[in-house]
Amino acid sequence: MVNTSPINHKELLNDPEICFPHNSLRGGQAELVKDIKDTLHNGEKILAHAPTGLGKTASALSIAVPLAKKLKKKVFFLTNRHTQHKIVIETLQEMQEKSGELIIVSDIIGKKGMCSQEVAKLFGSDFNEFCRSTVEKGNCSYYSKVKGKKGITVDAEYLIAKIRAAKPMHTEELQLAAKREGMCSYEIAIELAKKADVIVGDYYYLFNPIVRQNILKKLDLVLEDIILVVDEGHNLHNRITEMQSAKLSQNVLKYAAQEAQKNGAENLANVLLDIQAKFANLKRLDGKMQEAKVSEDDFTAIVKTSIDYEQLIEDLDSVADELRANQKKSFCGSIAEFLRKWVGKNKGFARIFRETQGKIGKYKELEYTCLDPSLASSEIFSELHSAVIMSGTLTPLSMYADLLGIKSAVKKKYWSPFPTENRRCIVVPKTSTKYTSRTDSMYTEMGKLISEYSRVIPGNLAVFFPSYYMRDQVARKILTLKKILQEERSMDKEAKEVFLKEFHSYKDKGAVLLGVTGANFAEGIDFPGDLLQGVVVVGIPLARPDLKTKETIAYYDIKFGKGWDYAYTYPAINKCIQSAGRCIRSETDRGVIIYLDERFVWPKYFDCLPREGLIVKREPEEMISQFFSVNQDK
């Protein structure tokens, strides 16, 4: 249980069981630190809704690391953001410098991302199989310099000892150090992890069953040996469902047949073409969405008319192995992976056949989709020593506990440490993105309002829409002297960096970023200082009422009695809150957040919004002008 007695900041900072990296605690942070200490020391779990600026990373690590050292456990700090790795490493460096006590850290990203081979064209299981095959055949010099027939090489041991003795090292630094010696940085990181106090990595290191099994075996660990810290915890349940799901399309079957033929597997190519021909008529599709539920047997029966199911997997793997050995992506390998998942569990999963619109036309697709992430995570959380699941948008806390299958946990909401006078949060109920309201006149009104907000908000403004289609409709209606920058649907890391650099360059003149809620720039991107003065969240990005959404609602209704809330309302509102959070990222940032849609005042949505300073105003322009006028005078 969390202790509710008054908190003495000085006692916390001088507590020998806390290694806090700074000389003072922020407003509200002492409560978070105290709660995390009580929870972890009692071997429990805590779900913490802690807004940006509260210092979640330092709070969690300052408790978890000393406790792990004392109990001979390991801290797993898992995050889905590469940028967060640097923050974690910098925090650990500060902790080590302040305490004078060595903290051994292994910062690991995906094996492919750490590979020195030319593997850009390989993805997922293709890379994993290529790596395994290359190592087994003795064709990877990087691996051979780390591991020989008798175990770790002398040179590798020397490098690992040097890294252990140094300050905590970011994965990029570790990769450079390993590459200079011609060694595999992933294997160096794994060897380092065996004696590490902290392992920093992605969610899949514990929540992908195959990866978890491998990593625990390599490190000689069981889950009870782990103190877990989950950053951006609101993303975890979605990532778990993605890991458990799989898709197969007509196109992949066609490309796999061509692949098999090119590699001399004529019989396999004919089998795949036969399956492809029958695939299109797997199930009659009715209705606007053009999709239908199917059973496991609906598809396996098609396969079995051509070949034994297990034999097909074996034949596909054989072709895939040859291609991966030459560092090529394998469609055959992708199908083999799908076939293995397709015959998995029924409860908590749905099998859906649909017609999908692609870049070059429509095609049929089969999906085995996970509806219940707790089927994979509940047992993990029950066996861990203790855990912190934290995020700035982890509400309602009970929903995330349910979705992750955490039976018993402390659930706590913390308030933002930022001064309320530094921001204006305004609901403007003048337009609607409801399907029945999506008319040209409504788009014109949205454009008019956004144009006006762009005029009264100085500097950069970000506007987030529920979809690219709506963004494009409204964009044509916006009239502003500021530069308009529109994000693209698919942007790689470099494209995002170039885009942000240009956006930042307009901070004095002002630019308007037109993006999409839940997409490239609505989460995980910081705009500190005066890089962003305002955010407009247009509408509520409710999930499409497709079969997957309906199945999820029905499943959660049966299991929790909250299907619409868990699968529809809360996820959409949390995306809005994430988008709005781009504006205020530090205690000195100032800005305006506008929620533009009449539905934001409906109780079921309004009650989910952060209430600090939230007001409803149909004509906020004068208030906004006064807010920035006062700020300029300060």
C-alpha cells in the first residue's frame, strides 16, 4: 500500500535507498518518488498517470536501481521510443556521477539495428533467419570475434570490461566501440547485460514470447529477477496485440509464388498459385466495409486441398532460408510465419477476411488479430518482482490495468507541475467531425476558425485532424500568411527530421503544421520553448466502425462490461490528449491548446480531458490575444 503521510523532500533526497540524480525535487515529484519506493519495496506494481515534466524517468530509476543492486535483481527499462533511450542513459550517468557508485547498463535496440552487415532490405523474421543462418555457417566475422568455439574471445572480454568500467553508454556509442574492433555490437550488448544492473530496450524484449524466451535464457534469468519500468505505458497494450497478430494478402501469395519459381521450387510455386486462386473466394463479402468473420478451418481447408499444412510451412521455410542467406527479403518466409500464427488461440482473437484498398488497387486480405493483450501480459506481470507502468496519458488507470491483466496494483494520478497560468486549454464547440456533419460548408467553417487561430497565436501552430482525408479537405480552406507544412502518410526517420527542422526554422515568422492525431508528430515529438505556441485538435479520432472494432467492443463488453469505453471512447480521447501535449513540455513553456468539436463538451468526452484550467468558450480569439499580449510583456 502507498503511504499517504506528509512527504519530507529533504528526507527523500538523503534516503540511502534512493539515488536521485538532482539536488531538488520538482513540484509533485516527491509524491511520485515516495509512491514508487513504497510500491517496489513491497514487491508490487504501480500504474502512474504522471504528466510531462514531473520527472518520471528519474523518479523510477532512482528507486529501482538501488533496489535491484540490493536484491541482486535487474531493472528492465522498456520504451517504444529510441529518443527515450538517451534520456534514460543520461539519467543513469547523472546517478552514477552523484553517487560515485558504478551502474552497469546495457542499452539494446533491435538486433537488426545493431547489425554491421548490409541488411537494409531485410525485415522482421527475414533478418532473424539470415542472422541465424550466417552465424551457424561461420560466415559472420563480427560474431566470430565475440564468440569462439570455447566461448567469449579474449578481445571481446577486454572490450566488455572497458565498457563496464566506463560511464553508462548509449547504444550508438556501444555500436561504434564494437565496430572499431570488428565485433558484433548486439552480442557485446548481450554479454554486457549478463552483469548489468539496468537493461534498456523495446517492449518486445519481455512481451514478445519468442524474444523473451531467448533473452531470459541468454541472461540466465526468470521473471522474478526483474524490476520492470514501462515508459509510455499507454502504448503497451497496442504493441502487444500487434506482436500477436498477423496478415496475409493475395499479393503476398503471388509474390511468394514468383519467388519460389525463381528459386527452382516449381511445385511450391504451383501450390501457392492454387491457394491464391481460391483465396479470393474464401468468403462472400457483404456490406459497405467489405469484410467478414472466418474460422480457422475456412482457410486451412483451402490449403489442405493442395498440400499438407505442416508440409507447406516446411517448404516455405526451405525457400526462405536460401533467400535470407543472400540477404534478401522472403515472401515465402512471411507466409510461413502467418501460417504458424493462424492456427493459434481462438479466445481473445478474431479471424477476418476483407477487401482492402492499396496503392495500386483493391486486394483481398486475411487477418488473425489479437483482441486481448492480457492473454500475453497477465502472466508476465504476475511473475515479475515489481513494476512501474507510467505515462502522461494513462487514464483511466483501471482500463490499463484491465487491458494488461494486472490483477493487483497501486493506481495513482498525479497533477501537472507546470503553472496553469502558462497555458490556456479551451474547448470550442462550434464545429463537428461527425460523419453526418462532414460537408463542404463544415470544412469551410473549420478552415475559417483555424485561419483565425493562426492569426491570434504568434509563432508556430500545430493542427491535428482525425484523418488525412479530412486534413486535406480543410487545408484548402485555410487562409494564413504563415507557411503551411503538411505531414505525409509515410515518413521515415530522416524525412521527419527534415520536416521538423524546416518547421522549427519558422518559429519567429510562424508556420502551421497540418498533421493527423496518432500519426507522425502527434506523439513522441517535443517542441520545447518557443518552437510551438499553440495546438488545435480538430475532432475526435474515433475508430472506424469496422469488424475488428466491433469484435473488440463485443469482447470487452463480455469480459469487462465496458466495450464501448475501452475499445472506442477512451483510445480516441487519449490520442487527442497526446496531440495536445505537444505544446507544453516544460515549466517555462507557454501556449494555447484548443479542442475544436462540439462533441468535446459531451460529458463522456469532456470528463476524460485534463481539467486543469480547462474552459469552454465559443469565441476564444480575444482571450488568446490577451494571453500572448500579457506573456510578451513579462
